[in-house]
Amino acid sequence: MKIVYWSGTGNTEKMAKLIKQGIVAEGKDAETIFVSDVNIDALLEEDTLVLGCPSMGSEVLEKSEFQPFIDEISTKVSGKKVALFGSYGWGDGEWMRNFEDKMLDCGCTIIGTPLIIQNEPDDSDKECIIFGRKIVTS
Ligand SMILES: Cc1cc2nc3c(=O)[nH]c(=O)nc-3n(C[C@H](O)[C@H](O)[C@H](O)COP(=O)(O)O)c2cc1C
């Protein structure tokens, strides 16, 4: 499975690595890919997408790399299962609700509840690993 993420200060990246641990623990291969390095054609061969981005701007996805990536895949992901995650600082998760709505509008099915973690996932390591496991088993 490919875990595609953007991270400025490393929190969402840390979540991505923990989610990978959970996926691997369920016996699936997983790799984390910074969004600017992703091969979109290869990604679109997958049935399940794992996408992570922190809350940026004012409750929006990161604008210069991650949002353009979503715009590019948006017409090509209908029917796929997606798992969404990201770190935030002080908001109430609005950016992730909008991200979820966007992917639903694209015709995707959302796996479980998107995982949002405030700042660094110190005490939430387990939550990220469990989320990774759930991606494989659901
Ligand atoms: C430019 C900028 C804008 C941000 N805007 C929000 C926001 O609107 N809501 C929020 O909850 N956190 C906001 N944050 C906080 C980040 O979401 C938080 O620091 C997060 O842990 C960053 O994840 P990262 O380490 O993966 O980059 C913002 C941070 C930056 C640098």
C-alpha cells in the first residue's frame, strides 16, 4: 500500500510511519511517499489510497503540493477506498471534514473515521498503528 503525505514539521510524517507499521503488522507491504515524489499512474493502480495532510492555511490542505495533487487525482479515484489522516494544531478538525467530503464527492469510500492527531503523535502512537491495521482489515 502507498501512504502519500505532506508534512512541514514532521508530525504527519510520523503518523504516516506509524500507520505503515500497522499495515505491515497485518501482513501487507507499505511504503510512505512524500506527495511531491509520488508516481500518480502507479498510485492509481491501487484499490486503496492512504492520504495524509495537516491542517494548514486556515483549515485547508497544504496549498502548493498537496492540494494540487488532490485536484489532479480527483477525477480518477471514483470507486476507491481511501483512508485519511493528518495532524493539526488548534482547530476543531474542519479541514479534515472538508477533505473527507471532497473525497466522498470524488466517489470514494472512506475507511473508518479519518484519524486526526493534535501536534505530534506522542501518546497516540498506538492509535496510528491501530488505524493502519484497520486499513488492511476493513
Ligand atoms: C501556516 C500554518 C497554518 C496552520 N493552520 C492551521 C489551522 O488552520 N488549523 C489548525 O488546527 N492547525 C493549523 N496549523 C498547525 C498545524 O496543522 C500543526 O502544526 C501540524 O502539527 C503540522 O503538521 P506537520 O508537522 O505534519 O506539518 C497551521 C500551521 C502552519 C505552519
